[in-house]
Amino acid sequence: MTGGARGIGLAIVRQFLADGYHVAFVATRSENVERALHVLSYLEDRLYAEAVDVTRQNDAREVVARIRARWGDIAILVNNAGISPKRVDQDAAWLSQTSLDEWARVIDVNLNAPFNLMRLLAPGMVAKGYGRIINVGSLAGRAVPLIAGPHYAASKAGLVGLTRAAARDLGPHGITVNCIAPGRILSDLTGPPEAAVNRFALSRIPAGRFGTPEEVAHVAAFLASPKAGFINGATIDITGGEFAA
């Protein structure tokens, strides 16, 4: 799993551990990895983590090799790592304010890295005739992005398309590929509920509240299970009704 040290990613790690899986996750910052490992140290026999930049293909290939050497074939991949640069005032940058360098970095983390990891792990899943790939997208890739910038919206929309294409190719081999599209999920990454950007977001959610990382994790756990074997190429919205509204 990528981006497993905080927020939604950490909630998914916790849920998968609770469900009895051996879980390996990566995150970019070593201090975040160490903090997560400290919190989850009581499950260290089923947990492995590293600080890895998943946009570096060689680094991604090497960490996959280390995980396989430790536990064998990888049956489940969760692509959760993502970045969403904001302006100084925490609002989304407009198209004209987005540099090519920033555009490239967001696409690299949010879309290219999942593509690369899927290509790395799919052959092993095909050989076993079983696999689960779960891509964590966003409401910003499904509707008009009111908080996220154009690079983030484009990367998450691309992830939906990549999910469908991979589902077509891998479905005949017993592998499902699905996408989760969270809306405003309150965590340490989104800031306090009273922040102006969150008050604005809350006004658009028919459920009248923010989502929690644990609610996203429950959906990921279901998609990872054998019970979800006939769900393939789907994007599941976890938005409290905001996408439907």
C-alpha cells in the first residue's frame, strides 16, 4: 500500500491488520512512517513499512522485491498516495497559476506511480489467478473541483480511466480493479472542521457531516475481500451524497 502513514491510508492499514492481513505500506517521509510504526508496534509481526518515493521506478521495484522476499506474492495493492498542492491561503490554484513543474509532480505521484505499481504487481497476480487492486481517487476527479487544483482533478479523473482499462485487461485473470472516490474526509490532512475551507465543503454535503477515514477503510476492506469478486472497474463514491447532489 502507498501513502499508508497518515489519514485515510493509516485507517486502511489499521483495518487490513484487524482483518488479519499481513500489511506492507510505504510513505515518502520517514518521520511519518516511524510514527505510524510506533502506533502499530503491537502488530509488528504482520506489518512492514518503508519510506519510499513511489515515483522513482527503481525504488518502487526494489521495495516490491523486499516485500516479496519477506512474505511471498502480493495479492492486494492499494494505491493511496496522493498530493494536492494549494495556494498560500489554502485555496485551489487556478489553471493559470499552476506551473508545469507542479503539474508534472502531481501527475507523477497521483497517476504515474499507480500505473507503475499495477504493472509491477499484475504479472504475479495473473500467475496466481487472483488479485485485488484498489485505487483511491477523489470526488475532484468526478465533479467540478471546488477545492482541488487542475492537476489534482486531472490526475484523479485519470485514475478512474486507468481503473476501467485495467479492469478490462485483468478481469479475465481473476483480478478486480476498482476505485474509491472520497469526498471531504476529515483528518489531520484536511484540518479542523471550523476551517473556512471545511465549512464551505460542509455546506454542499447532503449528509450534513464530514466523512471519516474509517468509513473509507471499510469500503477498501470490502473491495479487498473475496466477497467483492464480481465488482470490477467500478468507482465507489464516499461523499455523503455530494456527488449525487
